[in-house]
Amino acid sequence: MKSFIRTLADFRQAEFPREIDLACPEEYMQKKLRSLSRPYKRTEPASTISEGDAVVLTLESELPRFHRPMVPVNVGAGLYDAELEGQLIGHIPGETFAVSVQGKPVTVTVRSASRTTFPEPTDAMAAEYAAGQEGMEGITTVAAFREKIAREYRDDQRQEALFAGMQACMDYVLTRSDWAFDEDELSAIIGDEVSEQRRNLAAEGLNYDTMTDGEISRSFGVEGRAELELLFRQGAEQQIATLLWLAANHGVDSAAYPMQELMEQDLDWSFLEDYVSGQLTFTN
Amino acid sequence: MATIHATEENFDALVAEGVVLVDFWAPWCGPCKLLARELEELEDELPFVNIVKVDVDQCPALAERFHVNGIPDLYFYQDGQVVTHGPGAIPYEEIREQIARMLY
């Protein structure tokens, strides 16, 4: 007995974005241009709060999350609370005022506010930046740097579209096919994974076999051993299913090979890459 | 705040307070340069987060103390305690989300 495919979904039915806009958004460009002017950036006190400012607040509320003596916030970043951050704009350092968050009143005192500004990049900044960077040879003007950023953005978008398409096809097949998993093959893969984790944990002075749920939670970001073992099993199932599918696309009768031999065969993903590439169209 | 380059001697004092990202890196490491760019952008966005860089060639004892087997390796500290760490050039969004969990 070994793992095999009962029914195999057709990856050509997978949906993924096929028309890709390669125009570099100006907001992305401006962020990248900061590389040139970063040595000249200035951080100064802000007289009135606006988006992007760094503020320190004291909050009073019946909501525990919004009852804190000192909380640093980047206004508009949405990292703390977008609803609260939006109500800070226009207020001034030292001011105490009331806002409403999640329908509850919150009293805000602005302890400080600062703003970082970047000067307009110049050709001199571009030349200075390029002198210290690999891959920046010949880039001596802002225009040349912009063109480099736009070119890299286009390349990244093409690559990301290809990966997204391949991933969508893979997810489609893995979730819609029917697989029969052999317990011995699963156990072998899970055993390898556990052995590797044992070694990694031992290097940190931990013993995988005696770790408590709390220790496992801290090391792996899961609830405990039961969830971790379930993840190991799901990982092993995915590994086997992927390999079976890969073999099927190379005309290999996976049922005729032990899993270890399949793993050692030089099976590549060019069939999938070629398919997705042929589906993509690019504009700009 | 600014990015600070640590030494064996000043490391513990640098991570003692607040949210601190410790970047174990080396000048010859390509992925470290990718992470360095992300950390520069992070410093623009979140100036209240401290960034400490540890050159593993200059500070081998610190690299050994943290069992750094590969670089870059980014440690997230809060008030002197390691909260988590991750090897490789962690995506910008993941770093932001981890900081938000620590701060808020």
C-alpha cells in the first residue's frame, strides 16, 4: 500500500489574475525615492497633527485597550486603531479632547507630536546614494533612479503574477482532488520533521519530547502539542499530494514508486510555469 | 530615535527599554541588505521603535549567545525580553504586525 491519487482536479480551471498592470504607482515611487533623501530627513515637533505624524498619547476609557498612560502612534498607519487615529488629525500637542471609539467615549491627551520630512531628491543625492550601493552603477540622476525603480517594479509584478498563478493552480488541485494517504509514508515524513525540530530545539536548550503546551506555544505560535502535531500531519499530506500531482504531470505512475524514490526524481514545475506564463497579459 | 550599531559591551543596555528590533547581519550578506532597506523604511514610519544592528563578524560572542545559525536574523525585544525572532528577510508587513502586537 502507498499513497495514490483517487481523482485529480484540472489545474487549468483555477482562477487567478490574468491581466496585470505594470505601471508603477506614484505613492510606491515616492516611498522608494526616500532612499535618496533619507540622509537629509528632518524630524521636528508638529504644531498640528496630520497623517504620518508620530504622536504619544495618554488615553482614558472604559475600554482596556484605550486606557493607557503612554501610547506611541503613527497617525494613519492603522497599526493601533484606524478609528482613533483618524480623529487625532487637526489637534495640537498638549490638548485634551474626547473622541468616540467603538461607540465608547475615549479621552485623549496629546503628549507630543513629531513629523519627519524628506527634502525633494536631487541629482546630487542620487549620485551620492549610488556611490555607496551595489547595482547602482551609472545611476547619477533622479530620472535614472526613477527609471530603475519603475523597471524593478515591473519585473517584480511579472514575477509575483507568475507565482500567484502557480500558487492558485496548486491550491486548486490540492483542495479539489481526492488523495489516499498511506500512514507509513505520512509517518516517515512526520518523523523527519520532528527529528529536525528536536535538533533545532536542542540547540536552544529545549527538549521537544518533554515540552509543555505553553513552551510549544511560545516556540511555534500554536495552542499546544495537539495543534502542532496536526500541523505536521497536514504538512506531510500536502507534501505527498504535491509530489503525486507533480509525478502525474510528468507521466510518472506514482503508484509504481515508493515516495522516497519519487522525491529523488528530478521532476520540475516547468509545465505549470509555462501554462501560467501563457495565460498572463501585461499592460503599461 | 535612530539605528544604532551594537557592540558586545553595550548590547544589553540598548535592548533594556521599549520595543527594540535587533538585526543580526553582516556586510557580505545579500538578504541582509534587503532587510536593512525594510528597517530603514520602518524607522521612517515608526520612529518610536528602536533598531539595533549587530554585525556578527564584529560581535561573534553575541551571535553565539543567540545561536545565530544564519543571517539575517531579526530579534524582537520588549523591555529587555526577547518576544520572538525570525531568520531571513522577513516581509515588511510581518514586521509591522509583530510590532503592533507588542506595542498594543
